[in-house]
Amino acid sequence: MLNIVLFGPPGAGKGTQSERLIEKYGLVHLSTGDVFRANIKGETDLGKLAKSYMDAGQLVPDEVTINMLRSEVVQHSAPKGFIFDGFPRTNAQAQALDEFLASLSTEISLMLALEVEETELKTRLLKRAEVSGRPDDADPAVIEKRIAVYNQETAPVKAFYQAQHKFVAIDGIGSIDEITQRLFSAIDTNH
């Protein structure tokens, strides 16, 4: 199985690139945000539990998040692999994901990180706000905060996968097609 963790700051192009990876390699897209929303909307036991933490302004514990992902993963029979989007965000989550995948006799193949310098990210996000009407992309202070949170959260996770020799940095500057080719090349070379 090809299991990829796709990382990148807000505006790096994860959404666009993950669609292309899914199409080429036949992967199942697992976005923690989508999984959370589906469980809460569907009022599953895990969704209700997660909502109780969120309503109290607390982070949802890793165990609850992993259990939600587990319930998604086991719905797929004989998948070619998964692309994890928005997870893991901490070393504890990365460790829990490793243990969970090991229980299915598989593992993370690669962590691909789209790297884009901050001024370019800000330009892209402001452009995206104009095109898609996403208000969170239009406020420079919000953009600054989201990039800072990304940098704080992901640095340890990057080190976690570097220690396993699974981390690959991808230059996220250039045309969409150029970046896609870099990702394909990284996967084909390392898998």
C-alpha cells in the first residue's frame, strides 16, 4: 500500500495536488476535517464525543481522532493506499497513526511536504480569497497566524518522519504541473 502524509502551509496547493495524487495512484483521501464534520453531522458516537470537546473549547483528544480515522479506513476493502490530509499534526498523533497502520500490516510510505516561502503564500491566499470567497484567506492577520501555527505544529512531525527516512521536501514554487511532476517523481523514486 502507498500511504502518504501530505503537508504544506495554508496556500501551498495541498488540495489541488492531493486530487492529482489520488487520480494517478488510486488513493483514498482522508481529510481529518471532512471526517470530523461527517461524524458530527451523522451524530455518530465518536462525533458526539468530539463535539463535546469542541463545544467546551478543547482540542479533541488524539485517541478520538484516531478512532474516527480507523472507522473510515476499515470501510475500504483492499485500498491501494491513503493520503492523509491535516493529520498527523503532533508526534503523538504520528506515533498513534504508525501503531494503527501497523495493526493493518501497513505503514506510512512517505511524508511529502510542499515548501513555499511566506511572501508567496500570502500572495496566493489573498488571490484565493478573491476567487473562492474564503474570508479566512482575506485577512493578513489571520493568514499570519495560520502560517505561524503550521510552522509550530509541523516542525516536530517533520523531524518524526525524517528520523524514519520518510520525509521528502517538495519545492512548491512553479506551475501546478511542475509541482505535480515533482510529487510523482518523489513517490516513484522512493516507493
